[in-house]
Amino acid sequence: MEESSREHICIVGNSASVKGKGLGAKINEFNNVCRINDWVINGFQEDVGTKITHWVSGVGKQIPSWSKGRALGGKYTILLWPYQMFSNWSSYCEKNHGTDGSFFEAVPRVKQEVLRRLGYKLSDFSIWKDNDSSDIYDTRDNITFVPHYVCQKIARSTVAYPTTGLATIAYFKFVLHYNVYTIGFDFFLKNKDHYWDGEEGNACDIEFHDLEAEKAVYDSWISEGLIKEL
């Protein structure tokens, strides 16, 4: 399929390397703009633009209070985590809530925790149509919970435990077949800060991820022309 016949998307990473490039207006020209986890617009419009059509969240434990309760209207929200999290949640709920060790029984508890981490009330039904059911994929119309088999394929095609950033690029390129453009990805190898971090720097630890291996995968995609950088 020719590039011109596919959807184009710009995926904006959170690395401090995005600052000073002044490509905000260029980002806004894309019909589709994806932002990841705890993105910030205000004060950084010149570098990161203002548009957002897709938001991908890994639903991590370290979501800052200012990033909770984001509006879900007007964009597509995608929940995407490493496939190992499915079994991790099963084990956690068996140990702490007395479930039978299956993900099926764990799902209602997982829904509660996801809502809590993202800052939504259980009573609002903001993500799922039924917060008490054992169907993790029964999301509202503009929300996608990426299935286990897709998360597993992404890991086997990239690195064992990919960050939300690398997984997002792989998801749009190799699963949804978008033409992917990126900015703000250096996998925190040159600079440990996010573009919005102040003088105190990045307060979050990056655990379990092989950032050098991720950068090697990313660079191979660039060199092979599979994705493009702004």
C-alpha cells in the first residue's frame, strides 16, 4: 500500500529533546497527533503544538496528581501496557483479593485500579460501560484497551518489556498501519528529563525497561524508512 493512501500520525514523545525545535506548528498540521502518558501543552505550544487526537496511556503507578482526571472527550484514548501485566494483575489479585488466579476474575479489580490511577471515579463509567463486569474490552466507543495478543506481538517484535513510547510507535505503525512521524524520542539516554520537568528534574524512576535496546530498535526503524522523524 502506498504511503499516500494511509493515515498519517505524528507521535509526540516526552523527552526534553523536543524543546527548542519550534516544531509545534508543524505538529499541528497533522490530521492525527498522538500524545503519551503525562503530556503537557500549556507553556510548550511552540515546541509540541496544541492538537491531540489520540492519547496512549500505560496506566503506570507513578502518574502525577496534575495528570489525573484528564478529559476523555474529543479524542481517542488507548490503554496499552506490556503483555506481562495481564499475568501480573492476575497474580496480584489472587494474592491480595482472593481471586482464583485467572485474569477473568481479576478484571473487576483491575478496572478499579486503572480508574484510580487515572483519576476517575468508579461511579462515572468513564472508561468501561460496566465497571463490575469481567470484560476488560467492554470500553466506551472512543476508548481502546489493547488486547493481550497484540501487546505480546509488540514485545516479541521489539523488546521484552517495551515502554509506552516504543509500544505506541509499534502499535500505530505495525498494527494499525499508519504512516508514523515522531518527535521527542531519545529514550532518556541523552537527557533523563521530560520536556516539562523543572529544575528538580525527572522525579520518576524508569524501571524494568532496556532503554538502549529500545533506542536500537527505534533507530533501525528510522534507518529502514519505516517511520520518519520531524
